[in-house]
Amino acid sequence: MALSRREIVKDVVQQSTEAAIGSAGHVVAILFETARKITNEIGAFGTEIFEIAEASKRAGLDAEDTHPVAD
């Protein structure tokens, strides 16, 4: 038994929709992974900034301890 024109069109629409949804899912997964990596890098940068600020503060305190300022 041959497929009717309507059944062929239905199959084409169904397969095309499934392919589009699959591709969209892959793109969304890529975007989410990229957003996660960017967030991770921004967090690492923030941590480095805090560490630099703390090291600078410690260095300033050490300098004050070794060279007291005379009033």
C-alpha cells in the first residue's frame, strides 16, 4: 500500500520538526556551557582581585611595622 500525499507531508513535517528541536537543543546546551564557563572565569578573576587586595593590605601593614612613621 502506497502512502498518501497527506501522510508523506505529515512525515516530512514531523521529521523536520524533530531535527529542528534537536539542533535547537544542541545550540542551547552550547550556550549554557559557555555561560557556565564565563561565570566560572569571572568568579576566578574576582577571587584573584580579592587575593591581590589582601596581599597589598598585608604588604602595607608589613611596611608600617618595619618603618614606623615618626610624628
